[in-house]
Amino acid sequence: MSATAKYWRIALGVAVIAALIIAPMNFNRYGLYILSQWAVMTIAAMGLNLTLGYAGQVSLAQGAFVGIGAYAAAIMTTQGMPLIAALGVAVVMCFAIGWILGYPALRVQHHYLAFVTLAFSTLAFLVFRNEDWLTKGIYGISNIPRPNVLGFATNRPLPFYYFCLGSLGIVSLAMWWLIRSPWGRAFVALRENPVRALSLGIDTRRYTLMAFAIGSALGGVAGTLYAPLTQYIDPVPFNLSLSLDLLMMVIVGGSGFFFGPFLGAMIAVLLPEWLRFTEGYYLMLYAVAVMLLLIYSPTGILGILDRYLSERRTKAASALRAVAKSRLETAP
């Protein structure tokens, strides 16, 4: 990457961060709620992107882990406990359950693994709905308080949006470090060729379990933020459709790309709102737009950009080779 391109990327990143901080100051309550939901869903999609995009393990249980985190936060905070304690419990629970759920991935792959995670997602939904003594069943849990962060209340929509945005920033930095660490390279090797990764000395068993566990833990983090965002939860939002929505976010944005979940969540959360001017047709237009995108580029939005940059680099390298060849031919 040239120095100019690097500076342009840094400038673009700073501009996007500044826009996310400054622009929402003029938004109404609903606009801030949608942006907060985008931040929360991005965290959940980042966890699935680690499991699917980097480690190559299919999961339809991410929505269940969001539900586990949400119920942990709702139950504990309504009993007077701080949100940070609920976050710790949610992360540990989701990590442990994700580790256990990763064991089937050691024996089955692809759509067989998807059915295993689908079964767990269904089981989690039944627990949310039927265990009234813990989750209050179909009546849900209401009056979920929002936290105080360093002495600042987040009861109003704008402070809570900044809290969600800050959480997204912390998770993004941690994920950036992870995928560029030896663990991240091991995940990619596991996705590309497990047999070759094993021959290179990579413990494929451990890294498969870690991919599920860390991705599931991020789902729990998202759920811990989702509960105080809505301030009311019931089992309905955590059925299979949420897992499918998160899977779509990863695929549409670009599976295996760091910024894929950001764009995918933007498409899934914000695009339907932008299309509401079409009244009753906005969901149909949204579905058609997603289908056309995936037909044109199965690797998602960032796949289009990656393909364009690869072709550009290939043409530049071919031009340099042609120039070098012509100089050699004309040399005395």
C-alpha cells in the first residue's frame, strides 16, 4: 500500500468516526434508536464473522447468544446489579456454551453443522419462552434500567447511543488486534484448508472451539447492550429470524472482511428505514436489492471492492512487466 493510499484510508476513517459522533446530535429519538441498534447488531455480526468468515464454521445460533446476553442483562439489572456484572456473566456463559457447541464442528461441517446450531437456537428460544420462573415467559421483562458510565447517566437516547458507539469501538479494536495476531492467521488457515493447517502444526481442534467461543461471547456482548436499549425484552426477537438476519449481515457486507459486519448491519438495519418513503413496498424493494447484490457479488459489498482492487493491481503489475520487457529488448 502506497503512503498516499494509507493517508486517504486514515482520513476516511477519521471522517466516518467524526460523522458518527457529530451527526446524531441533530437526530430525533427514533433516529438515535436505529443508530444504536446498528451498533449493537454490528457487534453481534462481528462475532459471527469471526466464526464464519475467518474460521469457516457455519452457525445459526448467534441470535440465541444475543438472547442469552439480553436476558442476563435484564434479569441482573432489574435486581439492582450493575450492567458490567451482567456483561461479565453474559460473556462467560456465552463463551462456555459456544465452546461446547463447537465440539460438533470437530466432526461435522457445512450444512450438517448448520443443523446442529439450528437445534441449539430452537432450544434456547424454548427456554426463553417456557421458563417463566427465570425469563417471565411471553410476558417478558420490562423497566430494564440503563447504566451510569463513569458517573454519567445514559437514560436519554443520545448518551446511550454514545455508550453503544463506544462499546462498538472497543470491540472493533479488540477484533482488529485478534485477526492480525497469530490466532487470526490460524483461523484463516483453518478456513482455507484444515488438513494443511494441521500439517503446519496448527491445533485445528483448539482453534475451532475458540472460534465458536469468541464469536458466541461477542453475541453475548451485543445482547447485554440490546436489553437496556429496548428496556423491554421477550422471547420473540431472539428466534431463528435474528440468527438469519445476522448471517445475512455477514454475507452481504462481505464474509471474512473486517468491515463486512459494519456494512452488512447498515444494509439490514438502515436500508429498510431509508426505503420507507415507498410505503408498503419498502420490504419488497429491500429484498430485491439484497438478492440482486448477492447474484452480482456472492462475496458481498466488500467483495466487489476487493475484486476491483485486485484487477487494478494485476493491470499495474502487467504494465510494469511490459515496460521492463521492452527496455530489455531495446537494450544494446
